Amino acid sequence: MTTVHIAGPPRMGGLYQECSRCRYVLQNYTGGMVMVPDGQDAEIPHFPEGWRIVISGNAAWAKADDAELDDGETECRPAS
């Protein structure tokens, strides 16, 4: 099943981010150490706030705001 989420603001310095609509966790690096080799950018990548993020299994990618849903894609439901 493939679900489209809306990226919320990154929190805890980018270690944690969830869907602003349903609170699905998009990324969570709070339980472990993030290793960065010397000389590389130490900023943790995150999804830009407000972007539509498609989750399918372990894969995640951005989807254009004006793009139609593909077969098998569903929008997440608001958290209650």
C-alpha cells in the first residue's frame, strides 16, 4: 500500500519529523547516533515542510503538489 503524507516541520534539530496531517513518523533518528565522517556536512537531511511525501514500504519520495494520485496511492487521513 502506498500512502501520501504531508511533511511537517523537522523537530529536534532535524532528528524527528512527522506528517502534519496524520502524525505518521517520516523519520526518527532520536534513538541512535548519527555518524558523519570528517569533512562532510553534519546537517541531517529532512523533507521540506509542506511537501507531499509518498511512503511505500521502506521507500519514500516527494510528489508534486499538482500531481494526480497513481493507482494504489491514497492520501493519509487526519489524526483524531
